[in-house]
Amino acid sequence: MILSRNCSSSDPANPVNTACCNTNGLGCGDPTDLAALQPGETVLDLGSGPGFDCFVAALHVGKRGRVVGIDFTPEMAQLARRNAAEAGVVTVSFVLGDIERLPTLDEVFDVVISNCVINLCPDKTRVLTEAHRVLRRGGRLAVSDIVALAPLPREIVDDLALHSGCVAGAATVDEMSMALHEAGFNSVRIDIREESNKLINAWAPDCGFERFVAAANITATRY
């Protein structure tokens, strides 16, 4: 799902803000706000794309914090690194890798975020299990993603274009909740965003997808 990200200003004195404004993001929400990031925390972004959410996270965690973005495509990883270099952001790094097999040690992050990426993965439980593995005890997961409101019609499930468009691969709320619990998470919460109908319809006008899918805020904790 491609949504525009509008920045209120581009402040030359703040290179992170400038990087955000110069980077078009992919997403369906704001996991950095959902995560309530704190100064000094370490953050992992699953499917970081050009780095938008990583740069926003860097603002929250400050100079004592660290943000790592991981993406499956070399082109996106290279673009994100170039954006970071141009902005002079040294607390953010980008890694090429598969979010189903994270190239990182156990229990090294305080927060794992993701923005409209997990719905693209066939094995969501595996992705969430990996997220659980790399979180420290007490760490938290904050995800903005698309969920199915009901089982999707076959014509949607079989449409490859809709898989890449964050629709056909969406799990139902119950399926996502089950996957989170199977991965080992606690305090699972999945909230459908109030503006979801308008969001989905703006992306695909008059297609009726808002009857089947919605944007959701998903949070959970590793105990």
C-alpha cells in the first residue's frame, strides 16, 4: 500500500527531518508513535524500505539510541544507506536480510517496529517468532499493518497484484492474534484504526476493499 507521507517542515538544522521529507515511504500507519520510543532505546525496523520510519525512530531514541533497518531488496537497502549518509544520521544503519531469518543475535533490541510489511509474508508466525527472539525481555513489538476483517474472497486471494498491494496476504484479526501468541508474545492488542475505511478507499477508490481489509495498530510484549 503506497501512502504519501507529509512533513510539516524541512529544517536544515535537523538532518533527520530533512531526510524524512525527502524520502517517500511505504506504509499504513506510524509504528514509531505506537511504540512510544524512549531516549537510549535500540530499535529494529522489519522491512525498512527507504528508511522513513528508521529516521523518525532516530529522533525519538536520540544520540544514545540505535536504530537498525532490515530489508530484503538490495536496492532499498542501498537507497536507505544513501539517505542516511546524505542526512548525516550516524545512529541508523541498514542491513540486507530476510525478516523470516533475522541476521542478528538473540535479545538485543528494546523495540521491534514494522510498517505494512508482515502482511506480505506467507509465514507470519515465523516473522513474529524471529521478532520475539531478538527482543530483550520486557521488549515490545509495535506494528502498523493491514488485517482482514473476514476471510478474503478467492478472487482477491488469487490476485498477485493485490498481494504486493498489501491486500490479498492479510491475515484476519484472529489469525494475527493467534500468530502473536504462538510466537511467544503477551499483552497482545490489535486495534482497527478509526479512519481505516477512508484510508483503504483513498488507496483504491471504488474497489470496495474496505469491506474486507483494514489498517490496524498491533502491539505486544515479550515477557
